[in-house]
Amino acid sequence: EVVITGRCVDSALALGPLIHKFGWKETDYDLLASGSLAGHLIECGAQLTGGIFTDWEKVDGWDNIGFPIVECSSDGSFIVTKPLDTGGVVSTATVAEQLVYEIGDPTNYILPDVSCDFTHVTLKSLQEPDTVLVQGAIGRSPTPDYKVSSTYVTGFRATAAFSVIGPKAKEKAVKTAEAILSRTRRIFKENGFKDYSRTHVHAIGSNQSYGPHSSCDSHEIVMWLAVQHEQKEALD
């Protein structure tokens, strides 16, 4: 059987079959939250089995990493596991990390069918290897509104990347990027173009994403320079 749908949330791909199988009602909010949690955990595949685990060096068999499986019960509890003879790992730690992935407020994870509270969820390792029991999700009625995703035309974008190797690599990379922007802005002015509508300079390898906590003594940096402009001709 095949169900064709418009755009839906990832977790609905698990919740829908569970509603059909167990006869859950649209007001069984705790059950809907549990089914949504099951879908949320497996929606990113091998992330749940150690693919982005903080202790990644403890995960064996990345080249044959197993995709996750959820074995669900009608009471909303479920077991997370993976196929035998595959790499990766299922543990309370890998499940916990994926549980909080991209949910925003864990007390109020908003989905079209239910608003979820995952702060009371319990994780228990079972005797069988790579098996974790998950239960305790709490659900409330969904919000009266849906989130809408839309696209719109807002100009044109160009990106460039280049490597800088040697002492003070970050400083040299940033200075080079600033020089490119300064020079092209001068060219824009000479040819009657407006300024960039947006620019982004990122020294990859300098720990820049750590903000004020960053420190860098790297002798090898990749500069990522991205720009946006209202007119395509300006970026040609």
C-alpha cells in the first residue's frame, strides 16, 4: 500500500502508520507524542546509531553503519535497535542526543498533530546489545496554526573558497576576503551597481563558529566567502 501526501513533517511518516495500526484517536495526545518521538528519532537515519555521536571515536563500523529500527507497542512505548551484523551503536547516549536534535523547546515541540513534551522521557538499555527502551512522552492538543515554509526571489548569490597555508593563516585569509570585497565594491561604484545586499566571511578551520570562545593557531585555513546582490550582472 502506498500513501501519497503533500509536504508533511518527517515524524509523520512513522506516526501515520502507528495511528492506522493501533487505532489511536486524534485526541490520544500522549500516544501521538510517543509516535511522533519514534518518528523523530529515526527520521535522520544513522544519526541515531552513532553517525554524529559526540563520542564518535567509540563507534565502530562506520562503513557499514546500521540504520535504526523502532519496535513500537500500542501503549506508546518502543524499542530502538538496529539490524544485526551492522556497524554503529544504539545506546541511551546516542538516543538522547538525537532526541534533542532540532526540537527547540523540549517542553513544547510543536507538530501539526500534537504538541510534545519530551522532558519526562526515560531511556533504558536492555539486555540485548544495541536496544534501548523509550517511553514517557507527553502530548497536548496541537496549536490552531500551521507553520508555512515559502520561497521567494531575493537576488543572486555567489560563493568562493580558497586555501591559505602558513603562519597567521586566519589573519591572512580574512584580510584577503576583505580586500576582495573592498575591490569589488569599488568596481560596483564605478559601474553604477548598488552595494552587496549581504556578505558572509567564514574562516573554516579557525574555530570561528565558537564565537568569543574560539582560539586558533592553525597554519591551514579555508576561507569561505559568500555574497548576495540584487542584480545578476554585478556577480558575473
